[in-house]
Amino acid sequence: MVFPLTKISKKGQQQYFQPPFTREFELAGGELSSTELWEYLKQNFKFIQFRHYKAISNFNIELRVHQFLKLSEKTQANYSTNAKRLIKKADKIYTYAVSDELNSFMELIGNLLAPKIAEFTDRNLGKLRSLMLNAKAVNQGKLVGIYENDIFIGGGFFFFEEKRITYLKGVATEEAKKNGAMFGLINHVITKYSSEFDVLDFGGSNVENVAQFYRKFGAEDRTYYNYEINQLPGWYKLGKKILNK
């Protein structure tokens, strides 16, 4: 069996974190034994935080949800009335196409999303860029751009693997969002690829207004779990608390 261990060391303390821009880890080749996993992690890491799709005993558990959409020829009939209205409005203003404008996409993320999301540090944005470039290099990722009069004003990056599309990240100007551009973008991807793929995985969100956006396309909730063990020494916890003030 194979289970990922993404570790870092801070002040000599081995720590295990779920990496940015990943939702959860999956086990390849079997089922997790909570006892074996607990003992291994407890012996090797002072702080553990990861996410998995099954409930595991012995851990502090936080329930989370993400949204996914089963794709078929009937998918669009299940859109909400609001989604249909905004798609119609957006399609009169914007066009959508696979794009090479990754620099413009990252600039929009840096300007519009990074100030609102603590996880979007310069270092993590660099990792996001590398992730997208690597996906494109192996033909498993596409940036779908939103254009107004041939000007790039937003887009979304999607992974394409086997029968699943996974929505990694999207952004658009404030005006474009008000005009329904993100609704139009998702509808474009569904229209273009639903005959080739079975599922659109929205990556998820526990933020209710984002989750509601996905549900307006008929997406369903799926639960998964966040696990955490904190065995850091008192001096480390105190120092971290002081630095975060």
C-alpha cells in the first residue's frame, strides 16, 4: 500500500501537512489501518494534518464537504433558474476558449484572490504555477480563458484525467463576475466536455456561498475528513503563538 507523506522540518520538529491546492490524500492498494497509521505518524511527526475520504479513529476529526457533478446529456436541464439566467447574460458579452495566457491568469489571481486568501503566499502561488505548467506538459491540464472583445479578463484551470474533470482554480474581474462570467465558464466546460467525461469535480468548498455556486449547476455534496494531531513541545507552541500575534 502507498500513502503520501509530505513532510517539512521547522526548528527541528518533523511536521506533516496537506499541501496547498490539494483536497485530500488517497491510499493506493488497500484500506487504511487506523492503528498502524496512528502509531507510525505519532512516532515520526510532532504535528500531523492531512485529509482523507474515510473516517479514521484515533484522530481529531473535522468533517468537510466538496461538490461534484455527474455529467450527462441532461446535466444542463438541472441548472438552477439563476444559473441559466446568468449564463444567458454572460454569453452575450464573453467568449471562452482554451488559452495559453497563464501569465495573465496568475496576475489576476495575485491581484484579486491573494489579498483575500491567506494561503495564497508568493511561495504557494509559485507552486500553483508549477502545478499548472506540469499538468499542461503531460496534457492533463487546460486553462480555459474568458474573453471580452478578445481581451483576457479571467479563466479557470481544469485537470483532465481518465473520466474526471477537476476544477483547480478560477478568477475573473469583478465586473465579469457580476455579469455571470464564471457561470458562463463552467457551462462552457460542461458543454464542451460532458460527452467525454463522467464527472466534474469542483474541488469543493466549505465556504457556503462558493458551495452554493457549484450547487446551482446541480452539483452534489461529498464528505471527507480533516485529521490533526498536535504533539509539538510547549516552547514551540508558545513561540508560534507569539509570532502570530
